[in-house]
Amino acid sequence: MDEHIAAIQEKIKRESEPLLGLKDEISRVIVGQEDMISKLLIGLLSDGHILIEGVPGLAKTLTVSTLAAALHTDFKRIQFTPDMLPADLIGTMVFDQKTGTFMVKKGPVFASIILADEINRAPAKTQSALLQAMQERQITIGDSTYDLDSTFLVIATQNPIEQHGTYPLPEAQVDRFMMKLKLTYPSKEEEIRILALHGSGVSVSAKPVLKKERIEAVKKVLHEIYMDEKIERYIVDVVYATREPEEYDLAEIRDLVAYGASPRASLYLKAGAKANALLNGRGYVIPDDVRDVGYDILRHRLILTYEAQAEDITPEDVIDKVFKGVEVP
């Protein structure tokens, strides 16, 4: 087994080098936000959609467009509005007067990377139009079903502080996102660098450094990363502790969590941990990989009780207790 892991390690080191170049190219345009950049790459490698929450001005849109530019892939930005209809996203059937027949007009969702900007401004009916695309990577228009791009990725943004004219995301919609990222303000030093880079009047943009075919090849290698059975059990223990905390001496959170994480969280934790190991040039997963992606994968899957909300307890507080309470292999 050691020789097998050594062989995987060598292969992963070789395959992860282009990803480092991709990350460096994005960082050349985006100052700070290293964690967001890493998580976007993890989502790209794991075929996991990402929800980004942050106040305006934190470079959410710029980061996503920079990622698409560095990948040299098809990118569409969709501005969600209260009057948007499902057909505005996925497309519809239109009548062709010349031929006397109906033809399919595809919507902007038919692209490799989709930026769903301010997704919570559209009503639930429009948001639900993305469910089939995000889960099955297919779109049904009329009687026909169309496959989406192999690198299809939805990156949605929402503003946490402006509630006027917004709609809460349906639980089924939220669960389709692999990760929910919460952005914070840059440090003082980073903001000085932002002024120097983007406040000089000179346009800075990313150059294509990685082709889509290369990303597809790395995705295949991702499944070869070794994960010990103890790590898999650790993942299940972490998720199960959100449902049955008493089994892990975590009775203190029993009255805080109304609904724990589903098995989809376990699947995403495994995929995310492997992708995190790959980005760090390792051919095997360690417990820290699970923890590195755990908060982002679990925070939107825990539904807290009214008691927890009344005490200003956040999902992050509960997840922190879970990671501290579950035994690390």
C-alpha cells in the first residue's frame, strides 16, 4: 500500500502544478481572498457549485470572471432580478414564422461557468429553474433534454445586509450548493495593495493559462487520491454528530440544531477533502483536509432552532463544537 500511495503522490505532484499556475494568475488580479480562490478551485475540481455571501465591493464578481478568463472557457454573468422568469435562464420554445415550426432558443445557462449574481433577488420559481441544471447537468426545454458542458459550474452571490427586494433561497436550492463561502473585509495591507493595483487607472486582467481539457484530466486524477477508511469514518462521524450529538458527548448542541446535515454533505466532504489534498500536492487525505472544507460545506446545511437564533448562535459555532467533539483519527 505504501508503494501505491507513493506512486499516487508522484502523479498528484505532477498534475497539481498547472493548478498552482492557475491560482497564481488569479491572484495577480485579485488581491487577498486566497481562501475564496482556493475554494473556487475545489468546487471546479469536485463539480460542486458555490454560493458566495458577502457585502458589496469584495470582488466576488471580479474573482469569478477572472477564473473564467484564466481557464479560457465560456462564461456567462446572469443578473437576477425580481421580474426574471425561468425561461430567461434556461431558454424556451419560439415560433419560427418562416418554417412554421417551433424551435429551441437556449438561455444563458448553457455555458461552462455561470455567475448567478444576487441570486436571492429572483423569486423561488426562477431559482428553482436551476435545480435540474445543478443536480443533473441537464436542461429540459419542451420535450427535449440537453446536456450541459462537462465543466458546468454555478457560482452564485448574495448580499447579506440588504433585505429589501430579496427572497430567501429554498432549502432544496441551498442544498445543491457544495459550499457556502462567507467573505470578510481585506486587511489594511491588502487594501493598500488593492489601491496600488486597481486604483492606478491601468486595466488588469487574467490571461488564459489552462485549457478545459486539462481540467478534465485533473478531475480524473482526483479520484485516485488515497483516502483511508478511518478518514471516511471520520467524515461520517462529523456529519452524524450534527444529527445525533448525544452519541458523541455533544448533548449541549441537541437543542441548537433542528435538522442536521444530509448524506450529500458526506459525499461533498469526501470530494472536497480530496480536492484540497490535490491543491496541496498530496496524494492522500489527512483530517485537516476535512476540516479545511468542513465549515463551508456544513454551514448552510444546518438548520438551527429558534432557541439558537435567539441566543445569536451561528452554524459556525455548532460546527466548531462538532469538530472539537468528534475524535480525530
